[in-house]
Amino acid sequence: MGWFGSVELGGTNCRVGVGDGSSRLLAKGAFSTGNDPVSTVGAIVAWFGEQGRELEAVGVASFGPLDLGNGAIAATPKRGWRGFPLCRELSEALHVRIALDTDVNGAALAEWSWGVARGFDDVLYVTIGTGIGVGAVVAGRLVHGARHPEMGHMRIPQRRDDLWSGDCDFHGTCWEGLASGHALSARYGVPAAEISDDAAWRLETEYLALGVANLICLYRPQRIVVGGGVLHHPGLLDGIRSEAADLLNRAYYPEAATLPALLVPPGLGDDSGLMGGLILASALGR
């Protein structure tokens, strides 16, 4: 039996796991991603060393943007990570091949293979956490362009009475800049989980629904899986479903009447990205 490693490198937390290529994790751990990639890689390597299993390959589902051609982190807001040669550093330390893709592509792949999107050909995975990202499986294949898509940075209309300048280092009031967990914290001065103002969550629901409606227009997916820490707020997913349905003309978009079945939480819970890393690794090990 071959053993595979998985790394889900998020903007806030790094999660690691070991599996046999099937839909189960035999061990997993977690620690802070931090702003020093050398220290984080050291922690990853140390954790795998503690598992006592010889790995065939490691799959990494990482925050972006990524330079997939060179296996490196690109122009991320996490300044300490910019340009970091992630695949090279991990490969040299672990002595195995490394497969790299975005965290949302990893999660989309896992939900399509083993989770709530199994059996569908056209699937999106949306994470609303520290940032906002979207992974896409179209006709049964992950979508990549000249570089990976960055749907979290699409522009959505900002409400006229909302004069906030946004939180994105690169685009100000893009979708991520208005509605990510980091944007919520920057706007209200406390972590998203501590925001209790109903008006704040009504605005958040509005912005998230606008993005979801755009994704439906662009992809006409059979299922949209929505995860990330911000979605833990009670009632938020139902609010997004309702408002996104109102934004779409039901005569033109029949799926607007079926948002509860179209827009769903992850079947793999918080492990979607980590399971996606296992799939990436096992594909290398075959």
C-alpha cells in the first residue's frame, strides 16, 4: 500500500494529512500558516516525519495566487510568501514529488470525487474564509487558464450607501475586498465570528449573493459547494440562497427556483481541501 501526504495551505491555517489514496485520512494535524514560509515548511516536514510512513508523493492545495508553472507562490497579500518556491522547498526536504494546485481547486476536486458533488460534471467550490476563492470542475476536469482563475477578485456592484474603500491590496472593492473574512475584520474591527450587528450580516449576505449570482451566470453549474469559516454564521447560507434567487430571473434561469439544492455546504466538512491534496498526490504516485 502506498502512502500519500496532503497539505492544505490556507491564508490563516496550515493543515496536513496522510492517506492511502482512498477517501479517508489516516492522520491529520494543523498549525498556523504564519508569515515565514521557511518556518511553515519546517513544521510541515517535521509533522510528516513524525508519522513514520514513507510517502510516495505529496499534494499541496494552497492559497494563491500561484505560479503553477514554477511551483511557487505569486503576488499574494501575504508579503513574506511572495515568490516563495514552495514545490522546490518541500520536494528537497521530503525527497518526494510535489503536486500543487489552489486550495479551492483541491476542495472542488475532493467534493466532485468523494463529496456532495459526486455524480455531477460541472461543479464549483467557493470558499469564503480569510479570502474568497473559487475552484471549478467543468466537464469533469479542473479549470485552468493561462494561470488559474481568480473569481474571488471579480468586481461586484458596491451598494451606493457603502463608501468603504475595501480590503483587497490589489483591487480594493472586489468580491474578496468587500466580503471575505479578512474584509469583515478590517471593516468592523473584530474577527468575523464576533460580529453581532444584523446590518453587517445583511450587507455581507447581499455581497455574497451578488457573487454567487454572477457565478451561476458564468458557469451554469450543476452544484455549487460553499465552505469557509465565514459560512459558519447562522442563517448566512440560507440568506445567500434567497438573495441570489431574487437576483436571477426565474424565467431565464430555472435553477433560481432550486437554490437550496444547487448551493450546498461541503459533504466533506472542513476536510475538502485536505482530501483534495490526497487526490493530487495519488495522481502523481500512479
